[in-house]
Amino acid sequence: MQIGLIGLGRMGANMARRLARDGHLVVVYNRTTSKATELATEEKGVTAALTVKELVSKLNPPRAVWVMVPAGRATGDMVEELTRLLSKGDAIIDGGNSHYTETLRRGKEVSRKGFHYVDVGTSGGVWGLKEGYSMMVGGDEKVVQRLRPVFESLAPGKSKGWGRVGTTGAGHYVKMVHNGIEYGMMEAYAEGFEVLRAKREQFGLDLYQVAEIWRFGSVIRSWLLDLTADALSKDPDLKGIAGYVEDSGEGRWTALEAIDVGVAAPIIATSLFMRFVSRQDERYADKLLASMRQEFGGHAVKTEGPTKTKLK
């Protein structure tokens, strides 16, 4: 089928490739237009548009336009522009990680104007072209069914790795929680390997070997463990990588949602806070903790500078 795709970043460009290679006719647009023209040159079945208006004109109604631009204002502005160009009955697919409350609001606005709004929480990253994308879809059931060929082509299999999870907003809500869980799993792996590393010399542990053993048959095997093993195979000491961990927002949203609905989610919350800790070279809180121990128990504290640890 025909589909428009706006936003050719790390995921968007590969999604266009995967769709074209499965026989779809893909019209692409990117703010940096050279990305669109280069992709159209490289991939049979991809056509470049130099403006959003041109992209819409190249699609036959009922149209479907997949938006893969950053969440927030960029998505909002693009959706607004599309509603001025599309025809009633056309569908806008929001494939970014928008906050579900924004999706609910946009869905109502778009519906009032006569368009369909489908939100797709999309996971797969840079591996999606080869492995396929996991997609959590929210929207009207009939519209999702019309778009089914697109989801089947992007997914790891026609009947696996994707599904309609509910009405508009549900897709982004499920993806938000998915990412919160991801934070917790990543933190658990990181802490576990940190513990192993502490005894590496005593036992002669090879962390890459351990990861490889766990990858097969173990109850903690996962794709994240596969990626961990790959990283350890290249450099077990991870030289040149700073221990500074960003967060893209969904972990915060999940923790706040847990508070809002009164559900205990301590692992997700703690994993989020540990990312904050990673960004602090030296925490004032840690200094205060050491000071309190010294005050109530006379415990040794490390002084700043070249001097050795001493009791004050």
C-alpha cells in the first residue's frame, strides 16, 4: 500500500527501507531534504518529497501519514500542518514517544477535524531494519485494520511483535510503561555485572563468558543481555565510555504515572534515580552522608585532595 513517512532519523529511515523492501510505496519527507532525496536514490519504492504539501499530493486517498519526529512541539506542529493539508478520512500515525495525555488531546482535535489519529509506541531502535519493530497500537479498530499491511511489514512477523492494544492513547501509554520496565531491567543487569567485576581477579572471571552462558537457557536471557554480551566482547573494561546515562523521558513518566494511580513501582523509580546519580561527578548528598557517619560514630572520612583518609 501507499504510505507517507515524515522524519528520517535513526528509526524513520530504516522503517521506510523496511516498508519499501516489502513492496510498499513510501513517500518520505525530512526537514533536511537531502536525507529524503538520498534515501529515494538508494531504495526502490521510496519517493522523496521536498515539502509536506508535496508528500500529501503524492498519496492517494484515503491517505496514511506516519510521523516520526521528536515528541512534544515538533510532533504537535507537524500534526497541525497535516490537518491543514489532508482530506477527511485520512489517517495520521504518531510513531514517536509522545506522552499519552498529549496523544489523547491531539486525538480529539484531529477527530473533530474529520481525520483519524493512530498512536504507535514503536520499539526496535537501530536494529529494527533487520529484526523488525515492536509496535503497540492505539486507535479505532477499523482504521488499524486498514493499516494492518504496514504494521505486518514493520513487525518481526505478520502476527507477532505488534497489536492494537486499545483506543487512541493506549499505544503510547503501553510504550511508556514498556520503557519504564526497560530502565529497571538495564539497571539490574548493570548492577549484577558490577558485583561480578568486584570478584573478577579473585575468581578469574570473564564477564563476556558469563554473559554468553546466561544468554542460552538462563531464566534471565533477553535481547538486552545479548547486547550486553556484544559490548563486553569488544571491551570488557568499557574503556572510553563515560558512566553518564541519559533518560529520554518515558521512565520519568512511568514513575509519575505509578504515583498518580497509586501503584508501587520501586524498581522503576530507583532505576530512574540511578540515571540521575550517574550524571553527578561528586554528590553533595554523599558528602553529607559521610559527615553524618563521622559525627555520630567517629567513622573515618576521606578528605578532598591528595591527603589520605583520616579520622578528624
